[in-house]
Amino acid sequence: MKKIILSAIFCAFATFAFAQDAFQGQAFGEGVKKGGEITADKVDATLGKGNKADMKVVGEVVSVCKKKGCFMNLKMSNGETMRVEFKDYAFFMPKDIEGRKVVIDGFAERKTTSVEDLKHYAEDQKKSAEEIAKITQPKKEIIFEAKGVVLLDK
């Protein structure tokens, strides 16, 4: 009987201890463990002069691919957005999460996105033909490749 009680106490303690290490919400991919996260508006400064860095970022979703949920855009303080793609196309996000907060874990990288790709992303977001026609120049932007995402509880 003593062993059963001790086992139950240990299990309860272990469950509580591990629960403190994770964000509360729906996890996708590898999920995200707590610690070292920055806000989306600090990604550019954290990259500094480098082109790629491993980081965890908390941000607000402003749009999601309406076709499959295969990418999302996070709001940045400079009025721009940061596109978040998912490592190895291994998971997708719900298409109705605009305005929700997420935590992402992976690599931020400075890239130039071609006009062709920008138009493709605009089509996936169900933008109008007029909006798509206005895309005529490649865009230098920060792209995030997430290996894990947590859609935070409201």
C-alpha cells in the first residue's frame, strides 16, 4: 500500500513539474518549451547583421493561408509581417486564427521572396486579382521556419 501511495504522489509531482515547462494551448509540430522567447517586434534586432538565427517568438497572427493553413503571418511593430512556414511541410495551422497569439520555435532568416512566390502566397490567402496584379517587385523580408508552434489559449 505504501508503494502505491508513493507512486501516486510521484506521478502527481512529475505531471505538475512537466506541465510548468510547456505553454498552455494547442501544440503543432514539436510544440514549444518555455524559456528564451522574444516578441515578434524584436526579431529584426535579434538577427542583427546576421542572416539566420535560432529563436522562440511570441506574436499575433494577422493572416493564415486560406488554402491549407500551410503558412501564417505574424504582426511586427514596423507595420510589416513575418511569414511563418512549417519545417518540412510537416504540419498546418487552423485557418481561422487571425488575432490569436502563438509561440513559435525555429529559425528566423532574412530572404528575398520572388514576385512569383509573392503572387502564389497572395492567391493562397484568397486576395483579389487586383491586389495580386499590384505585386511587381521582389520583397526582402524575414521568414521564419517553425519546427513547433503553440496556439495559446485565449
